[in-house]
Amino acid sequence: MDSTSIIGFVAATFTTLAFLPQMLKTIKYKETKDISLIMYIVFVIGISFWLVYGVLINSYPIILANIVSFILAFIILLLKLKYK
């Protein structure tokens, strides 16, 4: 693995894991009033396009990061809709 891929995986790891605390807090407290519904809808759509882009250019850091980001953000979005 070259240094560019390593940098990509490190960046992807940090930006993807940034959603984990929000997801865990939302699950724990069942409170979403301070979470923007529109932001998460737009973000999930954007992540979907990043995932397609990653597949098209065959970039594993982009593909993996966006799969995980999509899952975490989608869970938060579903919780936002559930605990509205």
C-alpha cells in the first residue's frame, strides 16, 4: 500500500468515526431535538454520491469510508425520524 492510500485511509477513519459519538449518544438518550433533519438528509444523499464516485474510480479509502459513514449517518437519520 502506498503512502497516498495510507493517508486516505487515515483521513477516512477519522472523518467516519466522527459520527460514532453522535449515534451512540442518540441511542442512549433517545433525544434528537438538536439534530438537524435537513442536514442529515442532505448528508446521506451526499455520502451516497461519494460512494458511487469511489466505486467508479475504484478507490478503497473512499468506498470503505462512505459505506461506514452512510450506515452511521443513516442510523442517526432514522433515529431523528423516530424520536422527533
